[in-house]
Amino acid sequence: MELLAPAGNIEKLKYAYAYGADAAYIGVRSFSLRTRADNFNQEEHRELKAVKGSRKLYGALNIFFHNSDIKEIEQALEYIALYPFDAFIISDLGILRMLQNRFPNTDLHLSTQANCLNSEAVKLYRDLGFSRIVLAREASLRDIEQIKQAVPDMELEAFVHGAMCVAYSGRCLMSSYMSGRSANQGDCAHSCRWDYRVLEEQKRPGEYYPVVAGDRFTAVLSSRDICMIDHLQDLRNAGVDSLKIEGRMKSLYYTAAVTRAYRKALDHPDDPKAWEPYREDLFKVSHREYSTGFYFGRDEMDTPALKSYQREYLFLGTLGAHVKDGWFRLNLKNQIIAGEEIEFISPDIPFQTDSGYLILDAEGSTVLKADHGKSYLIRPSADVPEGSILRKRIPPIS
């Protein structure tokens, strides 16, 4: 099965490929459902071709288009043609013929936003020219198996990790209603994740009670994340061709750690001990309570996430180019205090701890504290490769 990772910018794309992705998906300009990701525009296409190499790259053009958007994408076709896309991911059939006429040799993938759930719909999309269906997230393993049996020539892609949307196939009006930001135009405010409170008692004004889950009631809005790393063989048996990781707006660390875990699990299906250390990282990156989505029924999705994001580690940055004598450029994202224990992770090393590193500032002086936004060199005392990711454990809240 193909492992498909998210990339919100060039740096994340590099790490997606380096940490094991067979393919990656990106958004272009304002035509994708994550307009607040960095996305790709201007001159990035030049560097992107070198980064991509022989791996696959898919371009998300999956907003629902208004007439003004149609005019805008018509004007952008020549620019889009500069990108080495192997496929376009679309949900709105209004741009289908336009893309087929301009890019006759580029595959078309149907977005999960189109909520395709049955074999008759799959046959229709096949006849329209699609080569792959990104299945609705509401599809069960049984649904997938039946679709594959009915339409064996169609590639099926399914989400295996990341955030789930409380709205049906992501078609949400709540964000637009509450914040004026349309989820269907790529500008979701994640209103479903806000902290809602109800039940203000008349004699206690200003005292509110949180929405909680019980036997016959639920928190309603915040869905749990999906994690299917323990069920990859079930997905394979059902007929899934591509495993999709959600998260174009999430950090480089998330992209790398999650992609790496699924890569190891795919490469060692009969040896769980070989990938268990990488699996553990799925619980260290920021996430909500995990579930298996709708694959084995809807019970787990009927139970909302009762906790906010959970995480054990803070992403610190990455090791840049090796300069000399064990010194690397430090691409810093969060503060490091000299002497505190940090960890390095890389594609084939679960983690290495280090507290004996040295950090130099731009003037070449040793520093006791390094802050984001400044230039530094770092010399790890551990043997770590260029491109390693730095993190540190977050103290538990007492």
C-alpha cells in the first residue's frame, strides 16, 4: 500500500519524503481545503521538483468553487502547470473538464469531501475519468471491501491517522456561522473544538458547566482522532491502495514522526517489535484521544474527545547542514536551555538523548540559552545525522 503524507510547505515536504512517504499531497494557492497552511505559490515549484524526485506528488484543488473561484483557477492553470503533479485531488465536478482538457495525462483523485460511499458512485466517477477515490471517512471496512470487489480497477485511498471532522465528510457550516470562515472554502476555524459551556443557573450568573459525555448525552462537537496503525492488514484485506495521513497544518515534527511510524509498520508487518518504538511516537506528538474511526462501526465516533490535545514532547527544531567538526546549523523553533536533556529523532533511529551538546551564537560564543528567531550552531555529543529533529519532554502538569 502507498503511504501518503501531508505537506504544508517545502520543509514539511522534505521531511515527509525523508521519513518514509511514498507520496505527499500539498495545496496550491487558495484552491485547497487548508488555506491557512502555507500552501504553495510563487516560485516554490522550482525547488519542489528537486525535492520530489521519483516520488509521487498530489495537488489538492478541493474547495467547493463559486463562480469567482472558477475564473480564478482558469487564470491560474498556467501557473499550476509548473508543478510536477502526478494527480489532482478535487471535490467539485465544475473543474473536472477544465483539468482534463489542460492536463490530459494527470490523474484525477476524488476528494473525501465528495463523500463517496458506494460502488455505484465509484463506477460513475470512474466513467468520468477518475483513477482514485479518497473514500468518505464514514466508510467501514465492509463498505470498502464491497466497493473494491465491485470496481477492482479503481484505486481506493483511506485516512488512517489524524483529526476527524464532526461534520459529514467534512461538509461543515458551523465555522462559517460562528466565525465567518468557511470550511468548504478551506478556512475552517475549528469551531467544533472550542470549549463550550451550558447551564447557567439563574441564581448563579456567570457560572457555566461544561458539556460532558454520559450514558445518553455527549460533548457533541469534538471528535476523536483516528489511529489505524494496529490495523493495516485489515485495510489491506479490504482493498485499500493508499494510506492517507491527515495534517497539512500540523508541524514538521508531526509529519515526520507519524509518517515514520506507519512506514516502519508497513515495512515490517510480521515483526511488531521492529516498529513498536516508532509506534510509541504517535502518543508523544500532539493528538486527541485516538479511535479507529468508522472502520469497525460507529461506536467509537459516537464517543467524543473529552480532553484537549495531549502531548508528551515539545518540538524544538531541526539539524541543518553539517558545517565542520561535528557542528550543525540549528533551525530552532522553541527555546533550548543549555544542559537540559533533549532528544534527537531520525528516519531510522527512534530517539537519542543528549545533554552534553554545545550551542554557539552568530558571533561564535557559547550560549546558555537559545531562542527562536536567531542563528545558532549546535554540536551534539550524540552521533546524529543531518536533518535530525530535536524535541524535549514536557513536564507533567501536577
